[in-house]
Amino acid sequence: MVSEVQKNTSAILRVERLSMKFGGLIAINDLNFEAKRGAITALIGPNGAGKTTVFNCITGFYKPTEGMLTMTRQNGEEYLLERMADFVITKKAKVARTFQNIRLFSGLTVLENLLVAQHNPLMLSSGFTILGLLGFPTYKKAAADAIEKARFWLEKINLVDRADDPAGDLPYGAQRRLEIARAMCTEPELLCLDEPAAGLNARESAELNKLLLDIRAETGTSILLIEHDMAVVMEISDHVVVLEYGTKISDGTPETVKNDPKVIAAYLGVEDEEVVELIEQAEAAGIDDITAAVDLLSTEALHEIEEAHPDMAPAQLIPAAPAKRAKTAAVKKSPAKAASGKAPARAAPGRAAKPTEPEPPIKPTGTIKPGATANALAEPRGGKADRLIVIKGIGPVNERKLNEHGIFHFDQIAAWKKADIIAAEAYLAFDGRIAREDWIGQAKKLAKESLAKPAPKKTGGAK
Amino acid sequence: MKPITDLQPVEPDSVFVKALKEGLIAGALALGLFCLIVGFRTDQNIRNELVLNQRWGLLTIFVLAAAIARFAITYTAPWREERKKTKRAVAEVKEPSAFRRSFPKIGLGLLFTYPFLVILILSISSGSIMGGLQGSLKYVDNFGIQILIYVMLAWGLNIVVGLAGLLDLGYVAFYAVGAYSYALLSTHFGFSFWLLLPMAGIFAATWGVILGFPVLRLRGDYLAIVTLAFGEIIRLILINWTVVTKGTFGISGIAKATLFGIPFTPGPTGFAALLGLPNSGVYYKIFLYYLILLLALLTAWVTIRLRRMPIGRAWEALREDEIACRSLGINTTTTKLTAFATGAMFGGFAGSFFAARQGFVSPESFVFLESAIILAMVVLGGMGSLVGIAIAAAVMIGGTELLRELEFLKRIFGNDFTPELYRMLLFGLAMIVVMVWKPRGFVGSREPSAFLHKRKTVSGEFTKEGHG
């Protein structure tokens, strides 16, 4: 996957193995993603997931503990952002940003705010103040041009009438737009917006969407945004990266991300006690990998959800947006990375790189993967698999893995011997959990039930 | 039980009665407070015994002043309230008056003609030109030059504190560097004033950068403490490095400034002799007056020009929000250093002028109180406003000078009353009054450096004071 990222020249920003630690706190843990040129990339995640920390690393306000941030400009120049000072990043690498809590120069007028943003070109044309002080005409012309540019952006954000008012006097929504315009006055190639829609009403939020799409269409600026407002994210972004506890849990088009059970679990949350319990379990099971722990968490959470709302599909928990199936297929590779990138190579070599179906529906693969259990089937009996996620401890990801290894029915699990459990645990990447959660016991009960009556109607994951 | 409606409504006290009551209470309080402090005084008599003197007259004055003032305040309160309301309603639409708009021009005209006006008025009152010339010495020197030095210093500090928002409590250090640069280089090497004036500015600017480097990361109180310490370090070096600075004795006999080579000496080559004027020390004072006036105006001109340059806007942006500045690609390090250096440079100019004017420098002229006074001018005048700061400097320096003249106070408080001793007390009182009355200084609003449609002043409530 990493090699694939490096070869991709269409990426304006590549984040590779980014880690940020504050003492003992790991704010970002080994994050990889890329923002494509000319695209709107959204960075979402629950509060405290480390989104703003990623921004602060990209814009140089923090120096990352580890990792590489590569910015490729339109002219092909490459900048390693982690090595540059914050103001140089804006000046040379052309990355501009806005702030979560608006940081305008409230005592300066709206126009002056936009002129301050053009500091560096104006500084040059004023001969580092000396020529300007002596009244050379080059500066006068540059100053007039700067005002024209400011006027252009003021027209864009509908604030021409208020150009001479102090920025602190503007209403909240206008201040947000002004901050974006100010960032655009530095002529960035990558614009980083930290929660631009926070505190905006529905109409202002729609205006903001239009403004961002306009910016991209007219200036070709790539946009990276942090947002909580899902309406904004789903409507305008081309690509979504989901963070939780500093780790990427999903990456793909808005459509795929929205249906990712891990994302749903992260957003709906699981109870604290359970988190502790699961982390302990994960530690006991020797899982040192956070992703695997998150995997555990999300499967547990899904069970809870299903228990609470037996007839609600996970997909319905996040509002549906117009389907983009064709697009989904096109970027299938990236979500697969999120789902299976961490699968242990020791059990199933080559599995990590294998593209897997991101959506949970059971899909007969026809072939059984290596390392499968003794009672594996090539295909589900009668073409219809049992709903394995009914077993407590099996989530959609594990179900898919089981299916890939030829396990489709409860009775198959019920018939597992010790060797089978070891084999299954190897490809599922956890130790001891099958016994602890008594999958076999559960499966036996379920197998009996499914014999007695037809299998419960399938609701999970299907669209 | 009677119904409530039968109760007699309590008549509210009339304003007069209320004011009388409050006046009496204030008088009683003042009596209690001052009875022992002012009413009695212990003195030593010839036999070295303590004698208790009673000062009932003075106590009466204090008590009456408190009572009458309180009475007046309470009595006029409704009327003032009314006036405030109507004023506010009118002020909404009122354009600044013609006087207010052309105030800088009127002020400049007055400043340029000030020495001649003084001479003219004094000549008329004394009946002879010579009398007028000699009499004007005090007004040109003590008032004119003294005030203008402080105006220049305050305008210089305004760049650091008012524009860039960096609280500098050691500004007097740059003043000292300028003064000692001129004093040492002119006494040891005989360089002329006109050569040393820019050099003193450059030296001071260098020291500004030297101070700037270590304090770049500091803000607010911490910055203030370090700059305060810097001011003290410079003063202590001047005291203790006796080989060079002659310590507390100071450096005397510093060469005077010349008018492009023409000295202001009584001899045949002197200014008076060349122009055929009667001998008088006042010519040099008038020359110095115009010199410092031009230097101060240079400071103002540079400040005004710089505010319209990217660097000036960056200073103000730095005052408003440093992090936002950095996010816009502004190098805050160099921006801060240029602010320190530019401010220090004008301090250095003022210092070398000070040395040329006094002919003597000693570390005593550069104590912390000077820094505090200059900073007080910037704050009282309104941070960033040149006119406001000039008014504050005139009021503060002119006011303290004027207090020396207040002989009539002796008639009120008795012959042993020395108004000079109360200067600092009145000074502090005046500052408190001004800060209560105008918390943002005389001129609290800010002139924008550029405009699209119409130049509107920015109200002080939006501007920030900076974080240090």
C-alpha cells in the first residue's frame, strides 16, 4: 500500500507514518493518507480523535514525533513539511489554514485583514520597506493590486459593503468566510480548513459549500477540511479519512466510509466499561496492534446496536446520500487497506495486499483461502450462508474473513475441534477469543435454532 | 389589618436632600480619615522634643472639599445622566467637528511658531525685546524642548507597545545608549553631532535587536519583566563601568550641537555675531527646539508611512493575533525584531539629542521612572494614536512643570506648602481620573491603514492591546 502511495503523482499532500506524542499521550498513531490534487479531502472523527493535531502537524504548528509529510506543488517542487517552520510552510509550500476558533485580526478592518495576508509579495515589492518608505512607484502599484485582489475575494464572500468595518464587528458566519478569504489571499495550493461550518446555520452552511466548491473550481486549490457537519462532508468531499484515537479507521469515498461499521461504531460509541474490558481482552490476547483492538471494539458495538434495534441495518444509522456505486468500485482498494492492512502476515501471507470487499454482505468467493479449517466449504450449502454475526464476538469483518475461509454455517463452527480453532484464530488475528466467547457453544445453539425454523431475515450490511 | 393600598406611598427624597445627606456622610468620613493624619502633626522643637501641632484649618479644608465634592456630584447626577443620553443620541450622526479634523494641522502650526509667539508675548508684557528673549528661555527650554523629547520618546515606544503590542518596560535603556554613544564618541573622538546622531540611532537599534532575540518567545508579564531587567542592566553597567562611563559622576562637557558648523558661542564666529544679533543663550535653545521638533516629526512621519507598509500592518496584526500571523506566512521573528529595532532607534536619536542639550549625562537620568512615564504617555494617549500620545506627553510633562509655578496653592494651604512635593501625587491622581474617564486613552480609536470606500475609524473596543 505504501509503495502505491509513493508512486501516485496526483497526490498534493502525502502523509506517511505520521505519529505525534505529547508525553505519554499518543495523539496520532502511524497515520497514512493522501490528499489528491484538486480534490476536497475531509478528515472526520469523534472529538479528540486527533484531527486538529494532524492539521497542526501539516501547517507546522507542531513538529511531529515521527513521519513524513510531503507537499507536492503544481510546479513539481516537493516540500517536506515536517522540516519547515510554520510561516515558511505558508510562504514556500503554499499551504494555508484557518482555525477552529476564528483567529481574525479583530481590530483591523476587513480589508486590512486581507492585505496582511498578502504580506510576503508586498514586502518584496516594497523593497523590504525601504523602497516603499522612500515612495518608489513599484510599491504603490503593488499596493493598488493588493487592494484589487482583496476586493475580488470580498466580492466572492459578499462582504464588499463591509470592507471598511472592523473584522471583529462582523457576524459569526461572515467572520468564518472572511477567514477563508484571508487564507486564500496567500495564494495557497492546499487550503486546510478546521471546522469551517462550526456554528453556522443551515443557510450559511450551504453558502459555505458553494464557496468551497467555487474556490476549487476557479483556483484549482485542493482543500483539506476537518468537519463535524456530515451534511457538508458528504456533499462536497471527494474523499474522507476517518480518525479515532489518533488512528485511521477508514478511508475512502463518503459512500464507503459512511457504511463502514468501524466508523459507525466510532460515531455511536460503545460504553466505557466495555472499552476498558475490550482493551484488557486485547492485551490478554496479545494484540499489540491498536487497529485490531479497534476492530474488536467495533464488532462489539455492532452487536450492541443490533441487539438494541434488531431491524435496523448499520447503513441506516448514518443518513444515506445518493449512491455512488461506480465510484465505490473505483476506489475499492483504499478502504480495503483500512480493513485488512493490519491483518497478521504470519498467518496468511499475502492477505494484507489482497483487495477485499468493503461492504459486509456475504459473498461466496468460490475458493477457499489457505489456512482454512478442516470442515471448510467451497460454497455455502444451498447458496445461502448463515448470518454469522449473530454470534457474539463475530463482526462483519470477521464474518467476511470466515466466509473467505469457507465457513458459512453455524454448524460448521459448532463442529470445530481444537485444531480448527487454532487455525481460525490465526486468520482472524486473535488468540483465545473463540473459546472465551464460546463461539462454539453459541453456534451450536444457533445451529439448532436454524434447523427448527428458517434463518432470521438478513438485515445487516445489505443495501 | 389594613389593605396594602391604604399605605401612604413613601415620598422619594428630593435630589437636594439626598445630595445634602451624602455630602454630610462624605464629610464625616473624611473627618474620621484625616483627623489624625492631617489634623495633628508632630514636630521637633529646638530642644529636640516632640511637639504636637494641631492643624484644624487644614483639616477643615480637607473635610469641606470632600463634603462639597460629594454634594456636587450627587446633586448634578440626574442632570449629567440626562446630558449623557442626549449626547449619545446626537453623537450617532455627528461627524467629527472641523476643529477636531484639522487638529493636527493647527497643532503643527502652533508648534512651529511657538518660540516666536512666546517671545512676542513676553516682549509685549515686559516692554523690551531683550526682556522677551530672556524670559522666553524658560518656556522654550523647560516646556517646549522637554515636552518634545518626551513626545519623541513616546512616539518611538508607541511603535513597540502601541503597534506591535510588545510591552517594553526598559525603553529608557535605548535612550541611555543613544545619550552615552554621543557623549563618549564626541568627548573621546570629537565627532560632530550630525555624524553621531544617526550613529546613536544605529547603536540603539542594535541594542534593540540584542534585547529582542532573547525575549522573542516571551509574552505579557514575562516580556515586561525581562525588558525591565534589561533597562536596569544598562543603567547598572553605566554606573559600574567607571573606566569608560565615569560611573555616577557622569560625563560632562559634551560638545554642543552646531547649525551646520556654525557654533552657538558668544565669540566672533558664533551664531549671534554672524547674524549681528545681540548675545543671548536663547538662540541655542530655539535651535534645539526646532531640532527636536523636526526629529519628533521624523518619528511621526516614519510611523505614519510604516503603518501603510506591509511591515506596519504586520506589526498591528502581530498585536492582534500572533498565531494567525504565522499562519499567513509572516515571519514573526523578524517582525518583532524590526519593531524593537525601529522603536529603539528613535530612542537613540532622542538620547543623543538629550546629551547635546544637557551637555552632561549621568546614569541618574535613565532610571526606571523614566520608562514608566514614557509608557504611561503611550497608554494615556491611546495606544497607536500619535495625536493622543502627543497630548498625553504635553499634559504629563507640561503639567508637572506647571505645578512648580502654582504659587497660589500656598495661599490656600499656607506658606509651608510646597506644591512640587505633591507633583507625583497629583500626577497619579490625574492618571487614575483619565483612565476612569477614558479607559482606552485620549484617542481610543484606530485609523485604518487602507480603505476601499470610506475611511472609518475603528472603535477601541475591537482592537487588542497585544499579549506582550
